[in-house]
Amino acid sequence: MVYFRGNSSTPWFADFANYHAGNFVVKGMSSQQKNKFFKDVKHYFWNDPFLFKICANQVIRQGVHGQEAVGILKACHNGPTGGHHGPNYTAKKIFDVWGIDFMGPFPSSRGNKYILVAVDYLSKRVEAKALPTNDARVVCKFLKSLFARFGTPRAIISDRGMHFYNDQFAKVMLKYGVTHRLATAYHPQISGQVELSNRGLNRILERTMGENRTSWSDKLDDALWAFCTAFKTPIECTPYKLVYRKACHLPIELELRAYCALKHANFDLQTVGDHRKVQLNELNELRDQAYENSLIYKEKTKRLHDSKIKDHVFNVGDRVLLFNSRLKIFSGKLKTHWSGPFTITQVFPYGTVELSQTDGPNFKVNGHRLKHYFGEDIPKMVVLDLQTFPKDQ
């Protein structure tokens, strides 16, 4: 690991290196500067001819300076061993990708029936708002407020509901330069992060409302607080800590005079400021580690999920049957859940397939809902129900 900062001619770590290499201390420092110097120098050690730092996460980093640091960055970014294959492989940032979805309808609470949820894919931070309707107008207003507080993201992921899939929403995305990624119809696994957050919020609200089911809008802020201060296994910390690099002090900690609360409350402003600067400097390391932990967790769950799925190979021109999970359109229990046949017109990466039908437009589905068809045509009375598949209504 490499640790560097500054661009002056004198290395930023010169004083630390002189102290460890020759026990030399810079003259003319005030008592406060000396205290800070000896506090910081304990985290460094000299291994001729290099100076190393033991960071807060116990990772040892070498101090570099000037062109040496630039050369290391170029080697990692452009070199053959860097593995830099495009923008998707550079360091990910929080608030880069958000997933949005609606929860509800719920029993009316202060005129609200829906909850619009937005989830940051890296930090798992959740933003939610109780709303009376689920139309495009309230979605655009919510997103503008989100952008003003957390900055403009690179992408937003949503389903194909008409509140997200419309001209007004598209104009907002174009104005702010945000890429809108649509999930495949009837395949909620693509936006699984926001679906998981919806389930977590719903569980918290169920346990806090009690018998009065119309008080959920009053409990929403408390539910968000509980969700963001809970430990998340994929990132191995809380969303609150990943955003602010500090634990959230709960009211009970101040009431019981917890050590951390007393310690920070009695600091003078200078000491508190220095401590906060150290926390902010360590924030990028914490977020990088959370991103790596999230990737490891996703690979683990993907292997478990894929082990239960049978592999199917589809080619352009194949005839297939489509599994219809919307049971309400079938009148009898003996009706088949497979509709078609359809013809494959295009195969996309990651399992998405485009199908054509004789009396309707082409539409996309996930390959897990298909199977090869080798028989005669099925009566058209089943096929007619599939004309609503291209849009999630």
C-alpha cells in the first residue's frame, strides 16, 4: 500500500523520517506543536531507506512523494497489471448509484398512502418520504431534493412503473445528466437492493406501530434512523458510519453518560477539530473497504443463487414458452402458466432476452422465465393476455 500527500519540493514526511532515522527533532516548535508531533510520530517507523505508516485499520503504507507517487498511480491505472478496463473498474463512490421504488398503498396516514424509497447502492443509506400519490410529479420533486443534498449521481435504477417510465422523469434525468437504468419487466431481482430495503423498512414499521395502523407516517423518520444505524453484513458497518465516519450517538448514550459521549463532550474545540480531521482522512479507506466487502458478499450470494438454477442456452430464432407469474389472469387452476410460443429476436448479456409475438410489439424478459418449445402452437386465448408485458402496469 502507498500513502502520499502534498506536492512541495520537501517530502511531507521529512520530519518523521529524520526523527526515526537519526533521533532529530525540529527546533522552534511550540509545546502544542511538539505534543502533536510526538502523537503522530508514534504511527510511523523507519526501515532504511523508507518510512512506513501503520494506519488505523492496521494496514502498513509506504510514504512516497512527488514523481514517485505519480509513477505509482500511472502504473496502477495504465499498466498491464493494473486491470483497468474502463470507468466501471475505477474506485466507486458513495451516492454514485441510487435505486428508487414505491411502497404501498398503505392505510391512509395524514393523507399519505405511499412511501417513496431511495437507496444508495454502496453505503446502503436509505432516504424515504411519505406521499399521498405515486405519480411522476412527486417522484421528480423528491429526486431534486435528493440531488440538492447528496449531489448528482451517475445512475438511477428503477422498475418500469409509469411513475418512473415517462417523459417528465426523462426530462429531469436529461437536465441533471443522470443515466436512468430500467429493470427487466417482472424480474425484481435486478433492483434487489431497493427491494431488500423496502422489506427492512416494512418490518421496522410493523413492529413500531402497534395496533394503530394509521400512524406509519409519524413513525417513518424513526424507522429510517433505526435502519441507517443498524449493522449491515455486506459493508461490515452501519450506513451512518460509512457516510459520516463516526458512530451515531443515540439518546440513551447521553442519558447514561456513555464514555464516548463524555469524552467528546469535554474536548476543547481545537482537539475536537483535529480528531474530526483524522476521521475524515480515514473515510475514503473505510468506504473502499466497504465496497470490497460488498463485492465479496455479492459474489457469495450469487454463487449460492446460481447453484440452484439450471443453465439454459437460447439463440436468436429459437421458439420458447414464457412463464406467467401473474396468476390473476388465469381463471381456473388447471390452466397452464406457460404462454406462447414466442420467437427470440435478440439475446442480451446477463440473461435478458427479447421476444417477438405475432400480434403485438417485441418485449424483454429474463431468461429464467423461459423454456424451449418443441410442439405445436398454443391457442391464442392465452397469448392475448401478454400484451401488457412491455410495461409494468
